[in-house]
Amino acid sequence: MNYLRTGAEIYEESFRIIRDETDLARFPEDVSRVVVRMVHAAGATDIADDVAFTPAVVARANAALRAGAAILCDSSMVATGIITSRLPRSNDVICHIKDPALAEVARREGITKTMAAVDLWLPRLEGAVVAIGNAPTALFRLLEVVRATGVRPAAVVGIPVGFVGAAESKEALAANDLGLEYLVVRGRRGGSAMTVAAVNAIASTDELTNTSRQD
Amino acid sequence: MNYLRTGAEIYEESFRIIRDETDLARFPEDVSRVVVRMVHAAGATDIADDVAFTPAVVARANAALRAGAAILCDSSMVATGIITSRLPRSNDVICHIKDPALAEVARREGITKTMAAVDLWLPRLEGAVVAIGNAPTALFRLLEVVRATGVRPAAVVGIPVGFVGAAESKEALAANDLGLEYLVVRGRRGGSAMTVAAVNAIASTDELTNTSRQD
């Protein structure tokens, strides 16, 4: 069969197509570069139309990573997808969802395991980069924790997916009066792949090598 | 904030919405159940319109898992997302992409690391369940390996994503004359989340508990 067989060729052609077909005019340059990666991960150029953000979100998140901030993830797939070799300070990538104690906490408090896992972020939350790519309840809970404690992450990549609460949780983040920097994809669409693509793009400006997945 | 806070409620409402909004009429019952999970993972009901499949794919893949087949994955995110506790026979979940030897093999042969990783599947490929959720070159290579060796997996969940080769690789799978059972999402869309959702749904018929991600 005839197809491109090297990672560099595939990336170059992919990003050429994406830039050709996607309306990126409204994004600052650094956000635009991240959106290109999100479109790539989704296989859908119209994802760009649903992106909402604060103008400094990429700069703030990148600066936090360069200062050694942890990355707090709601799902194992998000944590796994982050390419640790590209992180500037061997930053900790933290996900509590497989903690066996969560099920009991969730049952006792009448909340999702995801929410119980977010509560465990608190000691590392100040100045962290939050990456939510699965569960709307993680994003709702984060907003509650920030409001209750005053502890603030440096930036929130909030891209949960789904039919119940996903759109609403992202609207709540975009409307936050807590001073949170954010990057979201409005609506039902989202997920771990887009979230990981955003974090990896924020961590490294080297577009053609910023992944270990296809190379 | 006011939102649903228990996994069971969230799943029940999610699947109610999906079944209400998605045209599932053309699918056999077992495939329909898998497509519902894929729609859920994508946050997009129109994914269902792009699904192509062989009628026996879910039954064959489920039977293979019950017989102890390995699951061969192209990416770490796919391997991580598969809920091992739901697998019927503690089946092996195999992904070679982080093997440090791959980079050298790929450079020497002028292929992607993903393709080199697929070549390593061969000793476990006969009767296996293949789950490709990232790289088109993994799917192209699989077809080459099956044609060259005559070794056949029980079923191929082939849902790579992207702008270069993704649509083409899935069309090649759907047009295969190798006797491969398949489940694909035509076009550019795809990814690890949909692939994982399909495999987890194939492995377990318990819809409301078939995930550890949001519970």
C-alpha cells in the first residue's frame, strides 16, 4: 500500500492541511498553535470554533510548567498521554482516579469518584496546571474547591466530554469570577485526546516532534 | 452549583439522551450497544453515521476475549483506558509503543515507530483483538502484516484519527479481502477515547458500570 511512513512527513502534511482548513484568525499566536494540536487530535477542524479561552492562558500555563508546577489530571488516559520527556522541569503528573480508597469516600459522600479525586488535589493545587479531559464533575468540583478555599491553579485546561454536565461545566469555567485562566471547548465535545494535545503543545513549542505517539 | 453527582445517575441520563438523539436503527443489537458507548466517548451523536462494521464483529471479539485473547493496542492511551477489571479472562493488554528499541528500528527501516511496534504484535496476533485508536500507519501496517503472513486477529477495532491517512486506512480495512472482522469510524474522526469505549463495551455488557472513569 502507498502511504506516508515517517512521522515528520505525516506531521508536516497534517499541520499544513489543518492550517489551510481551519479559521484561526481570532487566536493569539501561542493559543493558535495549541488549537492546531487540538484540531489534530480531534480530526475535526470545527473544534476551533468552539474554543474559548483567556488570552494569557497558554503563557501562564507554560510559565507555570517552567517554574515546576504539577499537572493535575482527572483521568488516567490524560495522565498517560502527557509526554513527560517534553516537560520543562520533569513536572509531576498527578492523577488519583485509581486510588482504591476513592470508592468508599464517594459512596459515603454521595459524589462521583472523580469528585473525590479532585478533593485530593488541594495540597498541590496552588499554581498548578489542571487538565480535565473526561469528567464534567471534576470541573464542577474544581470550581467549588477554588471558591471555598481561595487556592488557585495557574491555568485550567477544561475539556470534559459528554451529554450530562459537560457543556454546563465548561460554561461555568468560562464564566468564572475566580480569576481562573482557562482553555475550553464549548459544548458536548471534548475528551482526553484533545486535552493531552493541548497540554503537550503548551509544554513544548517544537511542533513536529511534540509527541511520541506517531513518530 | 447544581449538577448530578453520582455515576449511576449520570450514566443513565447520558444513555437516555444518546438513544433519544442517535439513529441506531441500522445496527444489530450488540453493535448498537457498542455504538452508544462510542457516541458517549465522542460527545457527538453523528459519529454513529460514520460507523462501518461486519455484523459479527462484536460477537467475535467478545468470544475471543472470553477465550483469553490478548488485546493489541497502538497507543498507551488506548492501553490505559481499557478497564482490565472488566475483561473476562484477565486478558493481556499489550502496547509496544514505549519500547526504547523502536526509535532505532524505525529509523533504520524508514517507517514510523508505530509501524515497528505493530510488527512486534505478530507472535500474539492470531485470534487477538486489535484496538487501533491513534495512528493510521498502525492500521496500514496491520493490513500488510496480515496479507504477508496469513495470521489473522479475531477482530479489528480500527479507529485512528487525523488528517493524513486516517480516512484512507479505515477505508482499506472496510474493503479488506482478508476476512477480517472490523469496526471503524469512517473519515478523519476517531481516537483513543472512542476506541477504548468500543473495547470496554465489547468486553462487558453491563452498561451502567462498564467504566471506572466517572463513577
